[in-house]
Amino acid sequence: MKQLTKQVVKAGGNYEEFQPEKIFRSIFLAAQNVGGKDEKIALSLKEEVVLTLSKKYPNGESIKTSEIGELVEKVLIEHGHSMTAKEFIRYRENRKHSRQNKESLGVEDDVGLSYNTLYILKQRYLRRDEKGNIKETPRDMLKRVAKCLSKVEKSKKKKEEWNKKFLDLMFSFKFLPGTRTLANAGKKSPQLANCFVWPIEDDINSIFNILHKSTLIKKHGGGCGYNFSMIRPEGDVVGGVPNLAAGPVKLIEMFNLMTSLFKQEGKYESGNMAILNVSHPDIFNFISAKQNDGYLSKTNISVGVTDEFMQKAVKGGDWDLINPRTGEVVNKVKANSILELIAQMAWATGDPGMINLSAMNRGTALSNPMLEKCGFVMSTNPCGEVPLYPYESCNLGYVNFTKFVKERSKGVRFFDFDDLEDVMKTAVRLMDNVIDASWFPVSEITESVRNHRRIGIGCVGWAETLAMMEIPYDNDEAFNLAEKVTRSMYESGFEASVKLAKEKGAFPYADKSIWADKKDKPRNVALLTFPPSSGNAVICETSFGIEPFFALAYEQNVMDGMRLKNVVGIFTKKLKEYGVYSDELIQKVVQNHGSAQGIKEIPKHLRDVFKVAHDIDWRDHIKMQASFQKWTDNAITKTINMPSHATPDDVEQAYIMAWKLGCKGLTVYRDKSKDGQVFEFGSAGSNTQPIRKCPTCNILLVRDNKCFKCKKCGFSTCEL
């Protein structure tokens, strides 16, 4: 064998002696991680790598470790060890992430972003050439978006004016449109909206037509929402033949399957929202549908409730279940039996959520201004924060709240409402232009989107904003600030929408709204919403939406096993300001599940300010959501975190509290609720057996496979 290379050059530029044994260990470790056990194969592959290197570098030249790694990948793939190759690639990528070396990403950082943000932009948003190489910088991406959105202006002067204003706004990172716009703006057929709602009628031809059209949307990127309440119940008459109808749950299963089969651009899976109104005869089956892990995994389910239902559930009244095919009452049950089952299933599995149809449809500027002439909005997008009429889409953008925290004097910070109002004026126009710049593969969507011109401006960075101002998340000062901020956003946004309407015209359906006879009509039917904002939060390097911090120090699992290390920057900054920061202290936080609570080295004031989601009482989660909802005309996505020891009654009380405070929807997640324990009625940890009597009829339930059903009213609960 020819002379081997003497030295390798590490990623940081340091040199070390070439050690073939390391190649063997890395190959065998990757093989072991996917079930491999044969050391001889790993040794043989190592020898081939070394032989190839000796031929390429016969005089003992130095070689980069990156080239050795690439050669190992090549040899593994050529010999058919694809699983080991994939594991080896994952290992190399995680090593890169642990070094946080931005140069290793091959992306020019011309904006001043962190390694983690650049990595996400590279993977999902920056343009590539035909060979898959990145051809765009972050600044190029924002220029592309601004150009696409300003092109819809009518004159050359307007195009130039708003191109500059959109660029300046995005470069400041005070506002960004949603990630669908960041990814698709400038494409030949730019689908820029995030999510869509579809009508579901009790007709097989219509159902398959919607299945086809919604799948087209998913192919181009977008989640879908449906309300299945018009579907006749399971076992109902079809064509004069009894016991033939499949029922809503089976149809939801079909839509869920199509979501799994057809991915956005072949890579990203969409999601669904399936709603069933609380008066449907199959409501018990629907509530219990997601007991088994993995079933309907691409679909969020929510029960559509009304004020009338909640009043009866709280007071102990009866509730009618009505066949949507005939309009006849087919069952009368105790309303609280439905609410209790919703709470018990949410306690056990996290599903279903609750959609308050009454709160969404009050016929006001902040709650469906088209109610009188167009009827109830019955559906939402997959996360529940945008109520939509059929064929509408949600068009999302995000204000970065952290950019509005200013310092009046040293250590005294305030929220700059004047700056926020200025940003909203430009943001409304930018988001309205997204509507005109968007392309959709379904004509009904194009028509509905442009007739309603609904936009949804939300936020990123609420938790960080409060931390910067040293206001605890679960404090009245925080709730009051939330309401004040949202009111400022809505009032300045509405003023901007009215001004825009005078220039470009009100939304075409304005004559069907409460503004029909008003002199000042808005350009958009609705303006604000507060989505989860995960992608935009990462890009803006701040916290998600209106959520508290999930953890203060943690590792994030992103895309196929790659892990990114994260420490909340403002937390580190505050620890240093108070003179208590150390690497050892951060490690204590990591080992404390990302929480600062109970760590005495951290001053109590900071422990109060930096509570994470599971440190905050569920009641305060709901109070925060309700504070934002008061001036939000669409709705809000907010996870109500509960500790593992919470009971089904706690969940039920959360739904009641949210209803009383005017929240339009609610999602509850109890820690460790996905552990797969047998579902039991009653408090956690009790030894009671699953219920065998119907809570409404007080008769024995009859076993049907893994479920127990009441033959009289239809109540159902199933074994996990």
C-alpha cells in the first residue's frame, strides 16, 4: 500500500495525526445504531476508504476531515449500506451543529443571523439551482419577497415606493409575512397562503370532488379545514337501504390518508382540522376517535360547541342530537355527558380541542361581520386560529414584538406603541398584496380569497418581550399589556385597511357585511390572528407566538434527527446582568427540564420572570389567551399546558373558563398524556375500572370490538 496521509485538517483549522481506527469506529457505530453487528464489514469498508485516500494522496499530503467523511458516505452507499450511510450523515450533521460554525453551512450570512436560523433558512426557504446548490442569501430572499409583493401595485412609481417600504420593514425584522410567502414568492405559480377551508356536503360526488381539490392544494403547500356536520350518521339510510352510511369519522379517515400520501412539494406533510358540531348523532364516536396512537395522525379534531350547549352542560340540562339528513331529533342526552367525555379524552390524549362557534359568530367587527347575510362560519384552519368561510385561505404575517421594547433610561424599558402603529400601516398593505400576488390551483379559492381579502397578522416574541421588560407571564400586568398591544394592532390596522380601501376599493363582499351602509369600509374582512408562528419565530430568533418559553435551555430535534442546541438568549443576558451566569448554571437548567424553578442560584425575581410553559398554572394560560382575544377579529392558537397530575375535571373546568372569557377555541395538553395508559374515568392514579354504564341513560354499555356503546343514545368510549 502506498504511503498514507500523515495529517488531517479539522473543521476549526487544527491539525491532528491521521488515525484509520477512527474511520472504523465511526462506520461501526453508525451500523450499530441501525441494528448492524458485523465488525468485519466495517473493517472492510474502512480499508477501502484508506486505500482510496492513499491513491489520491500518495505523498502523505494533509486532508480535510470533511473529505474523509464524504468518502465514507460514498463507500457506504456504493456497497448498499443505505441505512448506515443515512445514520453516518446524521452524525456528521449533528457534529456540525454542535460546533455552530456558520461557514460550514455554505450560506452567506448578509443579515447577521445565528447558526440555527441560517440552517433552517437553508433547509426550507433559500432558493437552489438545478443541482441543489444554494443560490440565495437571506437578504436575497427578502428582496425576492418584496419584489413579488410590490409588483401587484398599479403604477411604476407605486411599485418602486412599496418595494422599498416592504424591504425596509422586513430588513428591520419588525414584521415578516408567513413562511409560505417566504418560500414561494417569486415562483412561476406562487401559492402564498398557509391554510384553506372546504365545504363538506352529504353527497358522495361532492365529497370526492373536495377530496381531489384539497389534495391539489396540499401538493402545492397548505393545510385544510373541514366541518363534517352535514354528513349523515354512521349506519343511517343510503338510497333507501338502512345501516349503510359510513358516517363522519370514516370520511375523516379517508381525508387523513390522502394527507399522508401527498406531501407539499414531495417533502412536507400538510395537516387537517376536522370539526363536528356537538349536535351530531356521532359526536361520541368523534370525541373518542383518536384514542389509539397514530390514528388520524395528520388531523386535529375539534368539537364545535355553542353558548346554548355550554349553558346546558354547566347547568345539567338535556341536549338534542339531530340527524343532519332529516333534521329530526334522534337522541336526547345529558349535555354534561358530552362535555365530560371531551374533557376525559383531551386529558388522556390531547384531543379533541374545542371550537366555540358562538364566539366566532356574533355578527360584529371582531366576530364575523358577515353573519347576518352569509350565515355561520363553521370551520377553521388546522390550528384553529382562523375561522373561514368555504374556499377561503389564511394569509399570515407576524409582528416581532421584541423590536418594540425600547429603553427610556438605563434599566427602564417600555413598549413603543407609536412604532407598532407605524409598522401596522405598512404590514396591512403588504399582507393585502399577498392576496393579489397569490396563485391557487382551484378557481373557487381564488374567487373566495379575493372577495373576502382576509388577512391574519399575528406575532412572534411575546414571552421574550415580557422577559425583556421583566414582567412575569402569569401576572396581571402581562395580561393588561397583551390587551393594550392587541387593541393598538387592531385599531391601527383597521385604520390602514380603511385608507387602503379608499385607494383600491373595499373587499368585494363588504356589501354583505356590517359595513354595507358605512361611509368608511375596510379593504379586508378581518385583520388579526395569533398562530403558532414556529417558522417565523426561528427566523426572527425569538419565542413562539403568544406562548411562554417552552424551555430555557434545550436541544431541538429538527428534520430527520438533526439536533440544534438552544439557550434562550434573553435568559443568558439577564443572568449576566445579575452577575450569576455560568456554564454550570446553564447545565443545571438543562437537567431541570429547561426550567429555572427551584434553582437557588437564580434570583427569585428572575425565576418569576422566566417561568416556562409547565411552570404556569393553566388558568393563567387561558387568561393570556383571553386577553389577546378581546381585540382579535379572527382567533388564536394557544396551547393550555397542564401538569401530568391534572385531572379530567381540571380539563373540563378549563373549557368552561375559556368559554366564559370569550375564547374562540381551546387546545389542552396534559404532560405525559401520550404515554398510552388505559383510559379511566375519575382522577389520575385511581384504581377504578373503565365505566360500563351510560352517563345519560344509566344503562349498561354494550361492547363493540374495543369500544363500549350505549344502544339508546349513542354514547361511546373505547379501550386504548
